[in-house]
Amino acid sequence: MTGHRPPHLEDRPTTTSRKGFFFVPGDIVQTPAGTVQKGSAYVEWEAHEHPAHSLPIVFVHGGGGQGTDFKGTPDGRPGWFDHVVDAGYAAYNLDRPGHGRSPRHPDVLGSTRPPFSYEFAQRLFARGEASQTQWVGEPVVGDPVFDQYMASSGALASDLAASQALDGDRVARLLDVIGPAVLVTHSAGAPAGWFAAARRPGLVRAIVAIEPFGPPFADVGGLGELTWGLTYEPLDAEASITSARFREAVPRLRAFEGLPIAVVVGSASQFVEWAPATAEFLRELGAAAEVVDLGDHGVRGNGHGLIFEANSAEALVPVLDWIVRAVARDTQWSAS
């Protein structure tokens, strides 16, 4: 945390806003203990007193993280959530089912994979390359910033196919409540955005995929091959095509036709080399996808955790610029 002052005494900007929280209810299922919900999702929201933008931004965290990934940085600075509210957007922040404040019980949601380790986090977020300069502190046990990040980290579900589809369904149901929005996803939260777009094409107006899960058809971190390109289940539930045929000829999906998507990567991230293939796959689906390399916008030294690195506020600037342009293009496209 920054300095030695208590968090409530730190120097932070004061914003007049409305805020609240609610849950996207889960499915009603029967268990030996009785009737319960499966996969409810906690959502917090905040809007500036005088919003400047009509479309809200919905944040979907990555991996074993939680919505706090966007609420603040491990060293105590404001996160992207607060920054977009200050920029005049309404912001919604989702804890994916089984993460953060969204309940998990193995009898309901199933088992998890091994816990997220310091060693894996070191490889993913701070690989020690000279070009990666924005990680705050030292990525070692006992470093207060790294310990803060690890304290919030959970585990992925064992059944990633079911988990991704469930995440996407909850984002889709959230959009049923709030209406059209721009989705901002991170890492393993990206499939939730793809599924939500497939299920609510009129409500997803644009997607910013920060360092998205991929590349297409890869075995990501030993989790198993992405059978359907960027997901473990087909995005189109009605598709009669086999996964093998899908690999040979990716079909265009009506829900993705013309959808603005930014694949955002840090200049020092290993995802830089994968981003073009991810964007190309999304274009094959029909999306208007492009790569946004932060280095091309003068924001350099970022790795996979760019949303909470030292220059995280600067990294958001090209993203917000892209959203403004994308929503304008989307409005023109919708009206045509």
C-alpha cells in the first residue's frame, strides 16, 4: 500500500456519484441440502453525478481474480473502474461466478483447479525481461505489493467449458438489466465477453479485450486446447459444425458481424505475438477487430497485468479513446 497513512486518509480525488450493488441470480438447482442457486454473480456499479456518456462500461476480471482487479491497484492507487467514472461513464463491475463475492460451493459449481501460485504469477505478470518495466515492487513472496495481489487470487474451475459459458450467460443477464454497454474484459475473462456478445448481440456495442485468453486453438498454460478457437465450447449453440471442421473454416456469426473489438496488449507482454492471430480469428467470425498495442500509443513497458501496473492510468487513455471511436462507428453501422 502507498505510504504509511491509513487508506481513508490518502490523497484521492473526490467525486460526487451514485453507487450500489446487486446480484445476477443464479440458476435454481436441487442439491442434497435443498434448493439453491447455482452461479450467482455479484455486481457493483457507480455513475458520475453528471454522466457524459450514454453507454456504460462493464468490467469482467480475469483468471482467478475478482472485480477488485479493476477497483484498485495492489499498491493502493485508483483502478480503471474509478477512472472511467471520473471520465463520465457509468461503470459496472462483475465478480464472475465462484470468484470474489460470487459464492462457490463444490457441490453446486464443481471443483476447482489448483490454487493460483506465486510462481505462476511471477511467470505470467513479471517475467524479468528488461523491456517489462512497469510492475510495481518486486514479484517475490514478502513484497507488500505482490502479497496484496496474491491475496485476492483464487482458482479457476476444473470444467473451463462450463465455467466460460456460465460467465457469458451472467454477463448477458446483466445486460438484460442495464441495457446496451461496452464490455472491458481481462485475460481469462475474455470468453465471458465472447459468449455475451453471441447471446446478446444487440446489447454488446463494443468489446475491449485486455490481453485476452488465447491465442486461437492454443493449449493455454496447460489448461487444454481451446477447441473452438478462443473458447472451450462453441459460441453458437445452434452450430452443427464439428470442432475439427470449425478449425478448417471458421463460420461467420451474425452476432459478431461488424462488432467493434479491440485486442489490447502491453508492449512488453508475451501476448503481443499472439494478438494478431486473435484479432484475425475474430475478424473471421465477422467482427471489426483490431490490435491496440499500447506501445504504439507511447505507453511502454507493460506486461500482462497492465491494468494494475505503475502506469495503469496512462494505459487506460488509448482504451478510452478507442471506445469513443468504436461507439461512433457502431452508431453509424447500426443506423445504416
